[in-house]
Amino acid sequence: MNLVKYLIKNTQLPQKSIQNTVELLGQDCTVPFISRYRKEKTGNLDEVQIGDIVKFKAEFEALEKRKSTVLKAIEEQDALTDELRQKIEGSGDLTSLEDLYLPFKKKRQTKAETARKNGLEPLAKIIMAQNHDHIDQVASQYLSKQVQNEEEALEGARHIISEWLNERISVRNQIRNQLDRSAMLTTKAVSSKKEEEKAQKYRDYFDWSEALNRAPSHRLLAILRAENEGFIRVKIEIDDTYILSKIADRIIKSNNSCAPHIRLAIEDAYKRLLFPSLSNEILKSAKEKADDEAIEVFSKNLKQLLLGAPLGEKRILAIDPGFRTGCKIVCLSAQGSLEHNETIYPHAPQNKSTEAIKKISSLCDAYKIEAIAIGNGTASRETERLVKRVHFKNPVEVFVVSEAGASIYSASKIAREEFPNYDVTVRGSVSIGRRLADPLAELVKIDAKSIGVGQYQHDVDQNKLQTSLDSVVESCVNSVGVNINTASVPLLSYVSGIGSKLAENIVAYRSENGAFTDRTRIMNVPRLGGKAFEQGAGFLRIKDGENPLDDSAVHPESYGIVKQMAKDNGITVSDLIGNKKRLQQIDLGSYQTENVGLPTLQDIIEELEKPGLDRREKAKVFTFDQNIRSISDVRDGQLLPGIVNNITNFGCFVDIGIKESGLIHVSNLSDTFVKDVNEHVHLHQQIIVKVISVDIPRKRIQLKLHKS
């Protein structure tokens, strides 16, 4: 199977689209660039479809690499036949490939290998031929110094037969099919640890059993975490009697004296070799599937978080709340630069609330503050209530902002380079303020796994997770676009074709030579060649530059088309931009060429109608119920405002203004079946919830989405 056929099989996409996409990937084109600017080539594939091609292409290449290793290993044993080579080269997945390789793998000293050395393989073949009524007499011919009697000879022969059965693909697949259909996942508590405090969060799984193929990913990951932490033991179980009888029916063809020995070999092979190996295989497969689902949940959450509503270029006062250590305050310019910082102590034990109110008021007046960002950690609600008591001379909006990951940023190399003369508390406050202004620009500086919107993110395959999250960040950054004259190195590094080194070069060039005034000057950046420019230019914006198209998603390679459109309409490019009436009257067919088709031309018109439009919503002020200050204030039946702060595949968590987030289980999101939680809520959505139950000892709040 070649690459294209493999991709067609796994993606169900058109052959031509796959071939052209693979060709573009081979030319070092990025997924955002291909999906945005090469629609004619791909047949208008979107980022997800192109991402699937990238994923399955990597799978195919890994499979082909493994095939080469297997072929070489068998060839070195002088055991590679034409038939076997054909089977190996034709295998379409790693499982079937490893089954073919299993008989040729170098083995440690096994019972079967010992029996072979003792000359018992011919006896094993005689038994499997099933033609003798007196196999004990035959066995007597194989006695030696190492094999003292007939029973030892027969036992050794059975060990060899067990190994043959273990390597028989039809038997392995029979057990796999049974495991797929009816494997049960069972757990038992480790008695010596079940009373430990840490074990209590897993107490639902102290004695648990369910069909493995029905176990939701979040529960499987929770069970496996409990096992890893030593609180429970996990087993896979199936009906052994049934599967042994099915294998026997397949293998045993006579009722002579060979049959009992084959039956014993089947039982030995199953219990000692087949079941342990294949039950681990299916559990590993279930874990991989659970990983994929958890990573998908994390990726969706991260995308929603990164594309969260920005407040925009506003002068912001940011507060990182605290009790004993005080509240850290910073004042930021509209461009996010730090202008002032200090600490106030409005809460216990100092209780200097009057001084704090005066200080906030004077700072807002002095720095012409337009919005206040309050971190949602310790003392957040108390600080919000304090700020609401301030009498401002000018209108000031107050926002509560997630501070997840702010401490990670504040201690990072990026933060130290940005603010070398300030401590971590100041840097953390700056991060809170900046993420209100532009969540995307600030959150890209933080390891996505530290942002706190995942589900069992520390239990899943970390390489897969990192690849997926990097892809999400890249997609979000390029879908919004980046102002090359204000963007940080971390933000620029995610631009298509740029990367961290070129991002550093761009910032260094900008610092030395001043702001970029047109896209062509980007080519002056050291080591930024034609390919990088091609891949990244359309995603880099220049505000108030020499060419108005530089602040749009129109790629420089298409500037000539726009100029021709303007010329044909007797106006300038500047007059054409935003002129919706003129743009809608343009006959796109007259601008089509061999390489530029309707998809690209339609994108150009859409961009010219609203150049540089930010697809994100604008930030909105939200107020929690001020009567709810702790979990003890929450009552069944209450209707409360809340903000969705995490989404899983079993529901979503909602911040209702206290330390404990409430859970809307998937069954309480709608009166109808919920296939995807994201179809009903999204991260940071402002909603109204109804309290179903409150469990104060376990600090759990069950909620229902209230349809207004």
C-alpha cells in the first residue's frame, strides 16, 4: 500500500486533494498556509482535514520504517520468503505487522526453546498432526539425559505447541475479537491503602466492573491513575471457558490420544502467553483511545480560551489579589507596557480598605484607566467587592480574569527577559492585565498544559498532547493574525513559517531599525528567506503602513489582482477597501487564472470588505451573585449566574463566584441526548445555572443549565 492509498483509506478524502496536499507538505508548507492560500490545490480542504493528512502521513511513515526494520531482521535470520515479504509489505497496521514478526523475534530462554534444545520439536509436530492413537509410545523415543520419562517429553512438546499457538495469527485475532466484544474492566481496592485520605477520591472504583468498550474515557483515565498511584488493582476479564472451547474447535480435529495434549497446550498458551499479552494490548488500545478523546477535549478548550474575547487596546489596572501578602497592583498602557506598580492591603489581617480604595481611585485618575482586571484566585471576590465601592471620576469597567498559569509565566525565562527588574508578583499582575486586553497574545507565553482547561492532561501521551496543543495555538494565532510591530517573540514564533529563531530576529530587527512600514521590509530580517516570507506574510499585519493591504489577510502574491480590480473600477486600492457595493459588483470570473480560482478570489473580496477584522467577540463585564460568598451560601433550587471555566466530555464546570466550581453533568445540559458538550456551552460563556444539590463535606455542587 502506497502513501496516497493509505491516506485515502484513513481520511476518505479525494485522491487529487491528497496528492496535492502531500506535495505542498513536501515543499515545507504549513497547515495554516495551505488551508488559507492554496485552496485551489487542495480542493478547499480545511485545517482539520489537512491536519488529518499530516497525522496519517506520519503514521504511514512510521509503519514503513518499522516494516524495513522487520524485513532486515528476518532477512538476517535467512528466513525471509517471498510470501512472507509480500505479507509484511502489504500489512496496513502495526498490529498485523507485529503478528507477522512475532515468530522471528529474538526470545529470551523460554520453556519452548529449552524443549527444542532437548530435541522435542519433532514430537510436537507429531502431536499437532493428530494421527497417533498411542502418543505415549511415540514419546518414549525422545527420552534422553535431559528428558527422563515420557511425561517430561510430552510436557516439553506441549510447551513448543503453546508457543506455536501464541504465534498463530488466526488464534490471536480470535481472542482479540472476543476481547473487543466482551472484555470486562474490573477493579479492586488495595486493602492496605483504601483508608488513606488520598484514596478517597477514587472510592467509587474500590469495587468496580463494566464493559471495557463502554467505559468513557474520563473514567478509564481515572481508574488507571488510581492504579498508578497504588490504590486499586485493575484486571481485564472475559469468559475463559468460551474462548478456550472456540480455540479448541479450531485446532483439535481428532479424538485420539493427541487431543488431550493439544487441549492442555491450548490452556497453557492462553493463560501464560496469549491472554496476558492480548489483554494488555486491548487495555493499551483503550488507553490510547481515551488519550485521544482527552486530548481532543483539551484542544477544543484551549482553542476557545485562546480565541476568548479581547478587551483591546485599553489602559488597564490589574490586581493580583491576596490576603496576608496584599494585593499587587500594576497600571498598563494601552499597548500593555508597565507604567506603575505597588501593593495595597485591604483585607485581613491589615484591613486597610479605606486606604486601598483611595489608592485605586487615584491610580485610575492618574493613569486614565479604562478597565480593571482582577485575578480570580485567592481573595478575588473580596477584592471585586472592594473595587465596586470605589467612586471613579471616569467610567471604568471591572472584569474578573482567570489567572491560571500566571504564576508559571511570572517565573519563566520569557517573563524575566520582559521584566528583568521586577519580581514574580509584579510579572503575574502584568499577565493578568494583558490577558484581559488580548488573551491570545498573552497565553501563548505559557505552556498550554499549565492553563488548566484540560482533562487528565498529565495522564495522557505527552508527545501526542504537545503536538495537538501546538497545532491549536498555531491555528489560533494565524486565524487572528499578528501585528508584527507589537507582537512578542512567543506570539511571532507561532506564525506560519516563522518559528522561534526567526521570531527573535524579527524583534531584534524591529528594535534596531524601528517599526516595519510595509511587508516587503520583512525580507530584510536576517535569515528570513523567500520560503518563510511566502508562508508567513499573509498572517503578519502592519497597521497604518504604506500599503493598506498590509493590514489584511490578502497575501502579497495577490496584491496584483487587487490592484487590477481597483484599476478596472477606476478607483484606488484604498477606495476599493471597505467599498462593499463595488466589491460585490466585481465579476470574479474575469480574474481567474490557472493558479487563482474562485475560492481565493472570494477570500480576497471577503477580506477587502472588512480588512483585518478580528473574528473574536469583545470582552463583556460579568457580575456574580454578591450574596454567594462560600459553598455554605449555596442552596438547592437557586438560579445563579456563572462562567464556564472548563469543559470535559462528561459535562462542564462553572465558576459561580466561590472557591468551588459546580458541575453541570452532561445529562443536565439539555432535555435531549447530548453528543458533544461543546454544542451546548463554550469556555468562558456567561450562563445561568440552577443548583440541583450541594454536598458540603465533599465540596461538590451539582448544577443544571437554565434555559432562559
